[in-house]
Amino acid sequence: MERVRAFTADPGYRRYLSLTEAHETDRLFCRHTFSHLLDTARIAWILCLERGLNFPQSLVYAAALLHDIGRFAQYEDTSVDHANESANLAAPILEKHGFTIEEIHTIQKAIRTHRLPPETVTDSLGAILAEADDLSRPCYKCTAQNDCYKFNRMAAAKGIQY
């Protein structure tokens, strides 16, 4: 986990988080803060343990802690998919902090699919990341539920009507 701790202190990583935070100061919905990333990482790790998936903890945490770092780019240009941007931005950070090319590709693949409904993702780390991303959100207390695509997608998948 030392490599993960190292990249979370990296100035480039912190800059990307700050850029997103600046765009989300008035956001009604869940924000893409470090707390959200850490919640996603913890839940993803728990899901891996519960399901007996054999991913190294550092890989799971790295994917989760990097999955939204490109969110700012989507605010600046709505044609940008933040999942792809996050995967692209993640590569040099991961390489700088000692991740192998194989690990980087695995993490990038998971990041690129994290916005899809978990049940549609064929990559097992990507499916875990997508599910953990959904579960990390405190929808039960959100005042913007009616307008939230994630909340409504999750409710529909469970057959719940609000």
C-alpha cells in the first residue's frame, strides 16, 4: 500500500482533486471528493474479500482512488468522458509511483468501465469498482434524489419506485 500512499500525496494527484472540487462547490448531488474516493476504495476492497476475488489490495485501492480524477475535465468540456480522462491521467501517476505496465492496464480498464451499471461490466475489477462507486453514495439522506440519475438507476435495478 506504500505506492498508493505515495501517489495520494503526489502534487499532480492533489491538483486534479482540487480542480474537481472547484467545479463542484455548488453541486447539488454527491461530490467527487477524496472522501468519496476513499469510501469507494474501502467498499471495493470489502466486496473483493466477501467474494473471494484475488486482487491485491493496492490495485483495488489505486483504481478506486483514481477513478474520478478526470472529473474536472468533463466540467470544462462536456464532450469529455471523465472515466476515460481519469484512466489517461492515472497512467503517469501510477508509473511514477512504481506500478507495473500490467497493473496500470488493469487499473485503467477498471476506471474506464466504472460508470457502467455493475451488472453489465465484464471486467471483474471494473464491476467491483462500478458497484462500490454506487454503494459509496449516501442516497438515503440526499435531497436531490428525484433528479439524480445514479439514484434512479439503482432504484430501478432493485425494482423500487419512488
